[in-house]
Amino acid sequence: MKQAIIFDIDGTLADHKNRLKYIEQKPKKWDLFFSESIHDKPLPHIKVIYDALKKTGKYHIIIMTGRPNKYKEITIEWLQKNEFDYDKLFMRPTNNFKKNIEMKEILLQKIMQYYEVVFAFDDDEKVIELYKKYNIKILHVI
């Protein structure tokens, strides 16, 4: 089975702090939060690690994000613009309104059918616990 490393995007690969204002208000403006993601800068320390892991050629790099699939084009554009070369991209399916943790567990189970996930990077405490549940080593991005 191929070995893989999973990376989240918002708050992990991307510095999304400038967009948090859209979801810290009522009502939350999710469309603005995601559509403005094209302007995010990569988190430099995670980019260095990402590039080093990709360069080894030993791992398939999987991006797993809670972003809805309708933002796939913007997401791919951001990944390309910031030179994140990846093997697979998993996004929230259209009309999936499950909690992030529930949605990511479903995606993780699908991924684990084809890959041995050896490491993951995420900023969400609940997702960190999910990886622990599956005995996957993690780096908690803060």
C-alpha cells in the first residue's frame, strides 16, 4: 500500500487569519470566507516541511479540506499559485453540511482504503483527535 501524508489547507498550509472576520460575525459569511482564500499566503514553516516531504518522492501528498467542492477551482488555483504539488485533493462534497470532524472522518476512511496514512498536518483540535483515534502521527499547526 502506498504511503501518504495528509495536509489541511485553511490554518495549516494557508494563513487564513485575514478571512476569519467573515465567520466571526453573525450571520457568518461563508461565501466571502472561501472566495477570498485566493489571497492567502502560505504558512512559511509548513511550506518548507511540505516541500521537503514532497521532494523525497516517498509519499503521496493528499490535501483534505473542509472547503466545499464549489470552491474547487479557487482551491486548485491557490495550490498551483503557491507551488503546492500534490497527488490527490479531497474536498467537502456538495450539499454536505456535516460537522467538519464528521466529514473528514468519512474522507479519511475512503483515503485509508488506498493509502497507508503515515502522517497528517492540521490545525483543528477535533481533527487532531480523529487522527489519534486512527493511530496516525500528527503535527498540530498552531
